[in-house]
Amino acid sequence: MPLLADSVRVTEEGVTILDRRVFPLRHRWVLCRTVEEVAVAVEEMVTQSSGPKFAATAGMVLAARDAARLGPGAAGEALREAGRRLVATRPTNNGIRDAIAAVLAVVDDRPGEELLPVVEAAAAADDRRYRDRSAALGEHAARLLPDGAKVLTHCWGDFYLMGAVEAAQKAGKRLEFVCTETRPYLQGARLTAATLVEYGYEPTVIADGMVPAALAAGLADVTLTAADRITLDGHVVNKVGTLAVALAAREFGVPYYALVHAPDPHAPGLADVAMEDRDGAEVLHVLGHRTAAEGTRGFYPAFDATPPRLVTRIVTERGVFAPDRLADHFREDA
């Protein structure tokens, strides 16, 4: 199992989170003893992609430990308040929202000491469910990748990508990978590439602006990304730069596939998605070192939205869908 598949751990001391800002150059773990420290770690990008989802369920376990001394009613309210804080950390990705909802679904007016084991069980169940759904998604995604396919990725697909890679390997398919470096945190160069190396590949890393040149040169014949959220009308919301990948893919006749467990039933369209903007100063730095001249300003929309006309297919845990047929995902016979 790749190291990034086990990057959030609940211990007696608190929650330890592998610092993805410096991985794989350093294997540094950040200890969070309170829900607030978990929330700040998520906001400060200590963990990314699916990491915040696992951090959120772990944070709810910490909240339940703190609430164990509280009486009926008060314990439940403390847990709901913790959930609100965690959901607010990264509003664009609905993974935290859904994970917190799954945990809070078991919270009632029992005393805190009775709620603690219930919350722990719910958090563990949600984590297992996430991994199982990713494996199912991966099976569907792998079927879209021909043997010998050269796959271009953007950012870090996390369990979605791991599921697809493991399914492709199980099917005996040979794949090659090209990874965008993904500014400003270099998730593609550090997280995606490092994990692919763990799987036995020798990925090629390119700068974000090289995608059109790479496709023109035939370095990739498939583009594949995860999605932080996909609306019911087929818009793919993902790490900024995904739209550029999709535009280049269309220009060079290369399919673009987006991976997500499910479209968000609470987001009919883009107006229903909170698009996160981050501090522009983050663009002026790489791995903690300033790279831009003093006196310059940065602009950092953390996500962009790829319209459905640029998306070849959307892969969910229940199958492969055209962007205009996403409602089929929710059919019982899908």
C-alpha cells in the first residue's frame, strides 16, 4: 500500500497527519491534539486531496473524546459545532461535508461517554466506505485505459488514481504516465509521481504549461484527473489547471476522463459550488521558498470548472457516464 494511502492516523495523543507539503523529500508528521488544530492543518495544506476527508473523520473522533465528559444534549451540540468547523475548511470539495454528515447521523442526545464509541465506529465505517468506493471507481476507470496507454494526469488523484492503477495492473495492462508538476504545491511532481514510482512506474514530470506541447508530441493519448466536485449538469470542478488540460485535450483529439465517487446531488450547477480562492501570496512561493520578486502580487483561484462539452466521460463508483447523462448514476439499475 502506498504511504499516502495511510497518511492520517488516530493515536492516543491525537491525530497525526503526514505533511504533504514536503513529501516525499521529507517524511514529516504533524500532530494535532484538538479539532481546531486539525482544521488549521487542513486549511494550511498539510494534507490535500482525500487527506482532508480522513482528517475530518479523525477530527470528529477527537471532538467525541473531548465531549465524553459532557451530558445529554451538550455533547451532541459540541460534536455538531466541531463538524461545522471542519466543513468550513475546504468548501469546494464536498468530501468533508459528506463525511461529517455520515458521522453526525449517529449523534443524538445521549451523554458524551456513550457517544464516543458510536462516533469512533461511524468514522471508521466512513473511511472504509471511501476506500471501497474508490476501488469500485478504479475498476470502471481501468476499463477505459487501453493496454499500453500513455496517461497524462493533473494534480493528485489520490485513492481514485490508486484504484485505477491497481485495477489496471490486476488486468495485466501496461501503462505509462505523464504528470503535471501542479503549481504552487507541486502535488503532481511530488505526490502523484512518488506514488506511481511506488507502484513500479517511471513517470515523466512536466511543467503545467507544457500540456499542449506534450499532447502535440504524442507523450499522452489519454488525460485523466480526479474531481473535487462534479455538478449534476456535468461541470468538473478540480484543481486549477484542469480546464487547461481539457482544452488542450480537445484540441489534439485526446479523451479527457474525470473521476469522482458520485456527482453531487446538492449541486445542480456551478452556482451551487463555493469556489475557493486562496491567498495569492502562495503563488509567490515554492516549497516554502519565495520565487517571485519583491513587490509582486499573486493571484490564486484554487479551482477551476471544466464545462461538460470538454469532458469525454465521467467515471463514478457506479460506472461510466456521458456528462449529459449523469442522472443515470442515481438509477437503481446503474
